[in-house]
Amino acid sequence: MGKKVTVVGAGFYGSTTAQRLAEYDIFETVVLTDIIDGKPAGLALDMNQSRPIEGFETKVVGVTTGPNGEGYEAIEGSDVVVVTAGLPRKPGMSRMDLLEVNAKIVRQVAENIAKYAPNAVVIVVSNPVDEMTALAQLATQFPKNRVFGQAGVLDTARFTNSIAETLAVPVKSVKALTLGSHGDTMVPVPSRCTVDGKPLSDLLPADKIEELVVRTRNGGAEVVALLKTGSAYYAPSAAAARMAKAVVEDSGEVLPVCAWVDGEYGISGVYLGVEAQIGAKGIKKVVEDKLTDTEVAGLKEAAEAVRAKQADVANL
Ligand code: APR
């Protein structure tokens, strides 16, 4: 049987994710859903018309869903569901300002995923993503390894891009890593950054590295401030699509994702940005690697910040 992926939410993030997934040409079907009548069908038609030009066979199917789950039968049999439904932030807003409004949306979406695609791996991108991932797991009651969130692949890409630009080297020369929350307690990890194998600390002074760390933490806000309406979606969709690809290909790749941690780095019982091995059933295992004491402390701080908010989502 061919592979099937669903993207819930046909806004900027969802539609670009669907397009990237279709262009990989590894799925039989990409389902794109939204509550706005006609929007997903129109976008799907438009994407399908690009098939002869881009040369892919994947069929995109657009479906409008209703308040009582109408239309959700289209997601049946999905191997992966990417949840992008929800409001993006406006200039000056933090991701946390979206908590209540997006919790209602993500809960409803998650309940329908549980009903119609009970075997799917769920990748959450709606913000605040650490909390929305916890909520999606609660609402689906799926095993924790089958629900995880997108943040680290994007934050790492932003960090990588800044390092490459600063040093005027190709992005492929740079290896970087970002862990922690997708917010104020994000933990870019300079000790794990190299350029052509050389430690970043040999190439840049500490204050310059700190500047890049701060820019990474504010990476999303920097785009929001320029766009004035809506938030980033090209790099975010690239990240989410890559994660869905790793799942359907059962690739075993280690990627930074928002995963349930159970003892790693001395942290337990919380969804947090860590490195994890990805496979057909979602998270195969969280990978604990060497970090400096400061970085571990940052990760613990992020865990506690996220834990406090994740406790709230159960009631939203
Ligand atoms: N089911 C399906 N889709 C929904 C639902 C729902 N219950 N509620 C809202 N949507 C849809 C909206 O109709 C809209 O088309 O979600 C889409 C969101 O699209 P945009 O407003 O363009 O936002 P986008 O940039 O795609 O961001 C989506 O990802 O990065 C995060 O913070 C961002 O939470 C936001 C999400």
C-alpha cells in the first residue's frame, strides 16, 4: 500500500508543508484539510496541476472539515498526520499568547485524529508547540512515542543559517544543534556546533557566538516583525516535512524534536526539545549526548518552564 500523510490546517504552514511532501514523491496521497470551505480543495487542485511541471505523481486531496468531525473520514489510514491548525502570532506576541485559542483547536483536531486515524504518528507544529504536543497526546491518548512536535529542526536550521552567513561558508559545512523549548527557554548548543569539523568556539569569539544564540532564540519573532501579519512558514514547513519523511521511510535519523523525556539529562515527565531517533512508529528513542553543564542547566530550566504550562493544557 502506498503511503498516506495528512496535513491539518491549510494556512501558510500547512499548505507549504503539503506541497513539500507532495514534491518528495514518496507518498501515494497527501490529504490537506481546513475548516474554511473550499480552501483545501482549491489548494490541492493547484498543487496537482504543478505535478507535470515538477514531475511528481503524489495526489493531493483537499477536504473541508466541519465542527462535528465531518470530512475527517478522508484521513483514514494516514501513516502520519501533521497538525498545523491554529492561529499564528502577530508582531509583539509570544507563542505563549496563543495557548488558549490554539488549545481548543488542537484538542478538537486531536480527538478526530484518534477517531479516524488511530494508528497514525502525529507531528504537532501549532504553537506554543511544546504545550500543544502535550495536549495532542492527552487528547488522542496515543502512546507518547507516537506524538511529537516540530521545533528543533527549525531552530537548528535558523542557527545553522546564521552561522553560515556570519562565517561566509556553505550551510552544508555547518553542523549545529538547538534543544529546549520553542520559546524563551530555547537552548542553542554551541558546544555541538562545528564548521567543517572545527569547533565553533575556535572560529568565533564568545560574544559573537552569544549573539547568534540570541538571534536563534528570536528567530521566529524576527520574521513575524518583518511580515507584520502571520509567521514564518518556508523553513518551518521544510522542518515538518523532513520529520514526516523520516517517519514514513523509517529512517532511524536522529533529529532534534519535541519528544517525551523520561530520565534523559535527569529530566522526566515532560515534552521537551531533545535529540531523538525517528522511525515508523514515531520516536524510537531519545538520544542523550554530551552537553556542557551550562547547557544541561538550560535544558532543565526549559523543562520546568514547559512543565508548568503543560500541566495547564489538560484543562484547556
Ligand atoms: N481544523 C483545521 N484547520 C483549522 C482549524 C481546525 N479546527 N482551526 C483553524 N484552522 C486553520 C485556519 O482556517 C487556517 O487556514 O488553520 C489555518 C492556519 O493558517 P494560518 O493562519 O496561515 O497560520 P500558519 O502560518 O499556517 O500557522 C499555523 O503553525 O507555526 C505555527 O504559530 C503558528 O500556530 C500557528 C500554526
